[in-house]
Amino acid sequence: MGTKKISRPTVYQAEVKEDPNTKEFYFNLPNGLLESLGWTEEDELEWYMTHEGNWALRKVLEPTDKEKGDER
């Protein structure tokens, strides 16, 4: 009889900071989280509300050249 691997979610915490010049709020994502998601610092992210009413982040995917209208 095999054993079943049980994975536990990894929890990250980030401190929300305020830019003194723009007054915009921001936070830094840990490098380990970025790597596990395949994200980089240059990626554009967007907030969205889940079906459960929570907020989450996702990477904004760039359209392919064909979707942009490039007929090469």
C-alpha cells in the first residue's frame, strides 16, 4: 500500500508600505514566491476577486502577435 503525500499551503506575509512621493501603497513579493509562480519583477500583475469573495493576484498575460493584429 502506497503512502499519500499531503501538501500544506505555503503562507507568505508582506508588509504594505506607502511611497512617500506618490502616496501609492505597495508591497514586495518574496523571491521564493516569484520563482515558484514563474513570475519576475517586470511582470504586470492585477488584483481580482475570487468566487469566495477574497482578493488574489494574477499575472497579466500579453496577447500573442496574432491577437495584436500582427500578420507576419
